[in-house]
Amino acid sequence: MATPGRKLSTTGTSLYEFMELPKTATADDIKKQYRRLALRWHPDKNQNDPNATQKFQQLTKANEVLCDQKKRDIYDKYGSLGMYIAERFGEDNVHSYFVLSSCWFRSLICTCIVLTGCCCCCCC
């Protein structure tokens, strides 16, 4: 879901903004809006617009994420960064990635290392 030149977000709002939908949109709302926007941005209908193909591809990707409940949950909770992690490591590993990369987890590991004097847990 990462686009070259754009930073990954953790807010999970840009797909909704792109599709002109509220975060509370139902599956039916998403389907209707996708059809409406697909007609507007389809490359065959906009042959004079050099950005039509790119917009249509973005629309298709946004629809793919928002129509799949598991992907939508990841996107809502972790944003485009979560979708990037899901593409790289699998949808089931996204939450684990964010837990392991959180500040409190790193602090816990550092505290354990300082208290035990061991960093590999082999002598504990």
C-alpha cells in the first residue's frame, strides 16, 4: 500500500478520504461509492487524463482494503503502516509487530537485561 514518495501513516484515514467516505461507512456504502468513483476515474473514460490510470489503481487498492473486513480492521487500527507490515509479514503478525516495536516492550527488555546482567536469556 506504500506509495513512492509518501510516508506511511498510522492514522488510517486517507483511504476513506480518497473514497470520500466516513470511517463508519458500511460495506454497502463502500461498494456503491467504488462503483461511482470507478465510473469517474476509469482510464477508458478519461483517455485525456494522464493520472486516470493511477487514480483508478489507487481506487481499486482502497476498495480491496476497505471491503475485506480483516484488512479494514488492520487499516483502521494501524493505518497504511499496518497494511505495509501485513503485506510483508502476513496479516496475523501485524499486532505482534507493533507490540514488539513499542516503547514499553523495549523498556521491559532493557530493564530485564540490566537486572539480570544477561541479554540472551540463556542463563536466567
